[in-house]
Amino acid sequence: MFKRLEAWLDSRTGHRALLHMALQERVPGGARWRYVFGSAVTVLILVQAVTGIALELYYSPSTTDAWASVNYIETQVWMGSLLRGVHHWGASAIVVVVALHLLQTAWAGAFRAPRELNWLAGFVLFQLILGLALTGYLLPWDQKGYWATQVATSIAGTLPVIGPKLQTFLQGGTSYGNLTLTRFHTLHVVLLPAALFAVIGIHVALFRKHGVTPPDLPAEELDRKAEPFFPRQLLYDTVVSLVGVGVIFMLAWRLGAPLEAPADPSSQYLARPEWYFLPLFQLLKYFEGGAELVGTVILPGLAMGFLAALPFLHTFLSRRSPRVHRMLAGVLTLGLVGVGGLGALAVQSDRSDSAVVAMAARAHEEAVEARRLASLGGVPASGPLDLYRNDPLVWGHRVIVTQCQKCHLACDTVPYTGSPCLEGYASRAWISRFLRNPRAPHFFGNTKIDDMEPYTGPQESADALTEFIYSQGGRPDVTAALAKKGEELFESEGCGACHTLDEVGSGLAPDLKGWASREWTYAFIRAPGHSRFFGELNEMEAFDHLRLPEEELQAVTAWLHAQASQPLKFP
């Protein structure tokens, strides 16, 4: 039955002849491990195609839904995290294997006549693979993809004549938005894959016509060692391809694929591209200002021009030396080593920069926080940035960062040059440190409010004053007896000469009745120049309802009130 069905299929398709031609094709010089890279690239591309189609079943290409759909794949789809991981690591694996294939074919002289067009087809494939990598990492619409792609489109904008129009086309306008995402999505899943498989077809057809580039051996030895593609070369190709796929699955299983916090145009984010674009990023550091075009266009253009022109350079130079292809391959190898060196320098530079390390750590914390919040209340239909509203403390901190940190810097900023830092604000430790040194940089040392003298009394009295002031915030963990003692010291130590406890204020210093409570903090943010607070000494802007909507003020108040239970973040 099976034989009759197979014979029927062969009579309609001729698959026996095609299979025989593929498996029995003679390999000059015999099977070799160095021939495996082309097959490995093809297998990896097929893995990317299959996983990409699976991801498309769940992905939604819009700025309000993209991050949410990727997070859904990660957390709700069966084996979704593994699926994303395979697709992510597969992209890196393709770049690595293509580079190895490029070196192998260059040293074999595969760009020599009559294989010039096949080399050019491979060059175009390399550009398409880089294009797929570039367009792919914007699709999650997270911080890394958003900011790294902005760097890439900005580089495209530096191209002479067409640059600005190309950048506007890619962005879908003058800024990033929904059109940017849909255009990159169309490029990544429709246009570039269509072009890729078309060029692969051309590349394979040309390869079938000319065959593998044989080793530099006498013709008699090539014929003597020649053997069919099946079984040995097919075995080599299969083993390497399976090893490659196995490594990808292992990395995907153990590390998954990154998903950072949702893209936030108002945030401060350290933009870094994927590792295969880091060499270009590092190169740009050496050409700033007016020389920027050298790093973005001229040097990369010369490198790609050399790569594409190898067949024609060989034709020109081979008149003088028959072994010139090895010299050209050596130049190409040195170039790739230089590219790798630039990438390593970029990594090392970031690792040795404490500010970069701190920003990377902060980005990781934000990513973890965003995914935690998504698991609590889901991602709002209005967009992933609104998921932070699921937790008033998180939302309050984001408002602090966007509205307040131009003056109230993060407490671990070095050197600290801002207004009083707010992390750990109104905690016992904060109050105690403030009483001892109110003019310190992390308190009022960088402002004109410097009339308060440090408290120099014994530590026992300082602790009592600290507890009394701390108690004004309505905390549940106040030690009543210690706070009572502090209240007595408040008058006897002369604090009442400037500070009142009547919710009215003297205009000389803030009234401390209810200090740092929700009500006190709310009123202070709305009108810090009121006589209840700093009066004429005030330097802080008032945040009325136009500058800070009610819901944001409530979130900020909640975050500030919660800082009393947090540790200090300054020395």
C-alpha cells in the first residue's frame, strides 16, 4: 500500500529524482566538517521561522498591547517562555554561524569566478539577517528595544541625502509611536522574511550549479577522494545543526529571553543595542560632533563595500598572484577580529562604569516590578505604563522620578547636589541624622535654608526628640514613653522658638504638628510657601492641580509616607 502511494506521488512530483540528485551529489575531495555552516544557517533560519509564526499567534503590534502580549506569552502560554527564548537565542546563533560561514567560504576562496554571484547573494543574506535582528528587538516595546532602536534610526538619519527621510519613514513620523511599531513589525514578519527566503532560493540554486568550493588539491586527488553527499556529509551537517539547536534550547531553558519594563519615553534609560551591534556603538564613541558621519556611514560603508567587492578585487589582483584570495581572506579575518574587539571594549567599558552598572541594575529592578504588577492586576487596556497604577507606591515613585528628581536627586547620587533626598524620608534614621547635621548635602546643605543649628545634646535626648517627631506622622510603631519625653525636650531645648505645633505655623520654620503624615505631606506639596511650612524661606515650587493631578498627588503622598519604614540610601 505504502509503495503504491509513494509511486503515485513520484509519478506526479518526481521526488525520487530530486532526492537522488540531492543525496548522491558528488563532494569533491570528500566530506568535510568545514562544509557544515551553510546547512546549519538554513536549519537555524527554519527554527526562527517556526518560532516566529508561533509567537505571532499571540502577539499584538500596537503600543498599548505589544508589551502586554509578550508578557502574556511569557507567563500564560504553555511553554511560552521557552518559545521566546528559542527565538531570542536563535537570532544570536544565526549571526555567529553566518560569521563562521563567511570566514570559511572566504578562506576557501568561494568568492572566486565563477561564484561571484553566489558570494553577492550571501552578502545580501547577511544584510537581511542583520535587518531582521534590528527590527525584531523593538517588537516587545520594552525599554531596551525602544531606546536601542531610537539609536539605530538616529544613525540611519545621518546618511547623506536620504537619511532624514529614511528615519521619518521608519518612525512613521517625527517621533516614535504606533506607526513605528507597525512598520517594524511589517518589516520583521513580512517584507524581510520574504526577501530572505527569495535570496536563499537564489543562493541555493547558484550553489547547486557550481557545487562546493573544493580544497586546493590536485584534480586527481579531488576525484579520488570524492564521495556522495549521503551519508557522511549529511551526517556532519545533521550533527552540527542538532548541536546548534540543542545549545539554543539549553540557553532558552536556563536563561529565557529578556523582557524589560514597558517603553517609557519620559524615562531616563541607558540605551544599549544587542551584542551584534555593540561594535558600531563603540565606534561612534570615537567620532563625535562633526566627525559623527565617519563612524556611522564612512567606516561601516567601507567595511561592507570591501565585503561585497571581494570577488572583483580578487579578479583584479589575481593577475599578479594566484594565491591572492588568502590575503583577502586574511584581511577579512582581521576585520572581523577588530569588530569583535570593539564589541568587547563596549562591554568592558560598561562594566567598569559605576553609573552604567547602577542604571542597568535599576532597569532590572523596574522590569521585575513591572512584571509583578502585571501579575497582580493585569495590564490596563489604556497601555502598559498604566499598570504602575496597580500599586500606589510604585506609581508614586514613578511620579517622584518624573516630577521631583530634577531637584530631589536619588539618594545614592555622587556627588549629591540636590534638595533633601527622599528615600528613607521621615524614618527614625532620617530624622536622627537630620537633627545632628541639618546642613548636610542630603538634607538642606544645598539650599538657602541653613539657619537650623545641629542638635548637640546627648544621644539619649536625640533619640527622644527623634521619636517625638517620628510620632507626628501617625505611625503605629511609636514608643509612647520615649515620644512623651521628646515632647518635653522639644520645649526645654528651644525647638519651639521656631517650630510650632498648632497646624498654623510661625513663618520661621515648618509647623511640626502631624509632620510627615499624609495630610501634612499633601498640604505641603500643594503649597510649600504657606506660613505653616517654609513661608518666605521657601524655594520649592507649588504643585497645584494643573501640575500634579489628584491621583498622582495621592500616589506621591503614599510613597513618601511609606519611606518611614525604608532604609537610608546615603552614607
